[in-house]
Amino acid sequence: MNKSELISSIASKTGLTKTDSSKALDAFIASVSEVVAKGGEVRLVGFGTFGVSQRKATTGRNPRTGQAIKIAAKKVVKFKPGSELVAKANGKK
């Protein structure tokens, strides 16, 4: 499902217009992005948690030459699914 299909799905389930559904989805994305950019997390009970974690600096290998390369530390965005979402993915209610 892409963004336009998601907007159509939201519109059909809520009775909102596609324009309003698009605005709501854009606002959700912007809100989550702002919180995550500040290092916070967004918890949606039953759905999951969006957050940031720190990845340590490591040493990797160039697959072509085998030469060691340094991989810098960085922050990564993570999503941890909630138990209800996992249950639905496994065909349970």
C-alpha cells in the first residue's frame, strides 16, 4: 500500500474527504517526525512505538577489497510493533 492508497483507505473508513484524510496523515507524519527528531518517542498502544536509538561506531569490511573501514556512530529511527499489531499480522484477533 502506498500513501495515496492509505489516504483512500482512511477516507473510506472515517467518512472524511480524501483531502482531509491527506491533511490528517500529513499532520501525523509531521508530528511523529518532530518528536523523533528531538530524540523522543511516540507510543501508540496496540500499534507500536516510534523512537530513536544510538548505533555505536563499528569497523566494517569493504566487500570488494576486504579492507577495514570505519563506520561512524549514528542515530537510527526504530519502530517496535505493539502486541495487537503482531497478533493481527499472525492472523489472530
